[in-house]
Amino acid sequence: MRVKSITLGLILTASSFVFSASANDSLREDIAADYDANLESLFTHFHQNPELSFRESKTAARLAQEIAALGFDVTENVGQTGIVAVMKNGPGPTVMLRADMDGLPVKEDSGLSYASTALQVDIDGKEKPVMHACGHDVHITSLVGTARQLAARKDQWSGTLVLIGQPAEERISGARAMLEDGLYTRFPKPDYALAFHVSAATPTGRIELPTDIAYSSADSVDIIVRGVGAHGASPHKGIDPILVASQIVVSLQSVVSRSIAPLEPGVITVGAFHGGSKHNIISDRVEMQLTVRSDSPEIREQLLDGIDRVVKGVAISMDVPEDLMPEVIRSKTESTPPTINDEETAKRLTEVFEANLPKGTLYSKPRQGMGAEDFAYFVTPEHGVKGVYFSVGGTPAKDVDEAPSHHSPFFKVEPEPSIKLGTEAMVVAAMDLLAKT
């Protein structure tokens, strides 16, 4: 579809540009027309053909093809399977818009007519079912829609636009991989970075834009507990790693409740516990997998150090010899700091959304969990990039309370309102940051 170029009416206010009512109506109409002609079928394609983290080669190729057709200079295979698209349009700031591409190893049971039946060999060599169980298909579809609208309005903004399709967000590894592959040295380094996530827990037609914490940090931690095998009827002949590991699980809960301040959020969850092979055999090894969440770098380190302390202390208290001490392994790749929005830019875009999106679009509710996002790597303090991450509603208001959670086999969102609003929000935000002066 060829979207007509329009002239936007801009009204200068004290803090930002406001698009005229007619310009907003025209943008909304163009996005709706694009959805009917292109984005709906593109979303269905992405949903039916999900790919796992660092395995998104076909997704990336289709995304690159769609964006290159709009006049962007596209580079593939950045950070393994990521893509970077650049459009230079005169002097001005550089704005980066990011969408994550990967699906999850989940067998879809959503009941949708276009449900995924895909299978793929994961990076561990095992074939698994694949599903877009977190809405990344919405994100990449909206990125194409955003690119089309901004390309059609080049005469209304000035600066450099960078679009990225990021791999492996679900392994919280892809952002770091792209940075290590030269995202900020091989390509224009952004002054601003924007992204959104569709949310099944937020009503359609609504946007949540926090001015501070958007997502928590996340760290994957493995613990290997060693013991001495014996007969289950003679426990005194061995060292039972299941007993040691069980005590570690219980004691870990004291790290949050007794080591950090009561008003500081923190989570330590043991998500996997593997050990033993038979009723009457004391094994010699237990493996545990943990996720650790916090909202500040200081609490993050306090929790991680607390795990080390508890594991060692429990082992000593249960007479585990020095040569069999448990091993605590912090993942070097599956980790991310908290995603903290730049306050000034978040407030600026709040005003932009209030002025240009339908009345009542902005929405706020208390955080209900400590989800994480590796978008944080793009906007860590050492980079000096001002970042804003917001959420777009994906479930009709009447169904929000019963909506299946993200990562569930039953997960689903309403693609049309999600993609349309996500696209409109990204366009007006980018147009404001790239406004001609």
C-alpha cells in the first residue's frame, strides 16, 4: 500500500509540538488504512511463524524486507539475528525505535484461528513448540506501521531515525548482543530510545507511561548442590543434597524478608529443582534454577550477595565438607538491569500523548509484578541515551480481569487496537522528538 503524504499542522506550546486535530485524524485514518491493507496480514504471518531466541532468521528477513521497501538503509545479522534500519533526514537528533522479535517455547492453546503450530530446534539442540506468547508479533508489526507513517512524513521531521528488530529479549540477551556487535558504533548512536510492550493486563485503547521504573532487573542464577550418594535406608552413610538444597530454598526467602528494607521490592524465586532418581536412593547432586528481581542496582547486588551467603551458610551448618561446597553460578548472559525511564523525556511524551491521542488514553495502575526487559541495556547511564518504555493495552476492558497472563499457552491480545494505538503513539512521539525547529 502506498500511504499518501500529508501536511501536518503543528502548534508550538511551551514544551512540545501539538498536531492539529485534522492532522491527528489523518494520521489515524492512514494507520487504519494501512492495517486493513498490510498490517493485519503481516501480524497473522508473524503470529503463525514464531521463532525462538537467536533463531529469528526468517522473522528478521521479513522485517528487513518490509522496512527496506520504505526507503530505509537496512543491515541484517547484527547481534546474531538482529536488524538495524537507518533513515537520515537532515540535521537534528537521532531517535531509535525498538521492537523485539522472538517467541517462546510454548505450545499454543489460545483457540485463535491463526494459532501457531510451529516447531523449532532451540539453541540447546532440542525441538520445541513455538508461540508468540508475549506479544512480540504486535511489536514488530507496529514497527513496520510506524516506519511507513514516518517515511510518508519526512517533510515534517528532521534528524535520524534508527529502527531495530531485536533478537532474544526472552533470554534477556539480545540487546547486549546488538550493543557488543557495534549498535552504537557502527550505526548512528541515538539521543533517544523508545519502545513499547503490549499488555494483556491493560485495557485496549489505553497506554501506561511511567516516569521512573518501567521494569525490574532480572538475573538467572544456577545452584549446584553436591552430596554423597547412599541407600535411602542408611542416610548416615552419605550427605543428602536434596535435604541441603531444600533448606537452601527455605532459607533464601529470608534474604528478601530480613536483609533488605521493607519498602524495597525484591524477589527470589526458585523456578526449577532437579535431583534424585529413585525412591530409595540418596543422590549426589541437585540442580536449582533461580530468578532474582529488584528495582535498583544496590538492591540487586544485595540480593545476589545474599544468595551466596545463604548457600554457603546452609552447607556449613549441615556439615558439607569444603570440597563438596555448593556452586552458585550467576548467568553472564541472562541478566538485565532495571529499565528506568528518563524522567524529563517521559514527562515530555506524557504531554505529547495527552495532547495528541484520544482523551483518556493515558492510564495508570499499581505495578502487579516484577517483570524485566533487556531494553534497559540501551539506556544504561554510561550510554547517555534517554529512554522511554511504555505499555499499550491488549485486552478489551470487560475481559481484563480474566485475561491469560503473558507466557501462558492461552495468551492472546486483540491485534487491531493494539497495533493501531502502538503505531500512533510511536509516530507522534518520534515526530515530537524530531520536530523541526
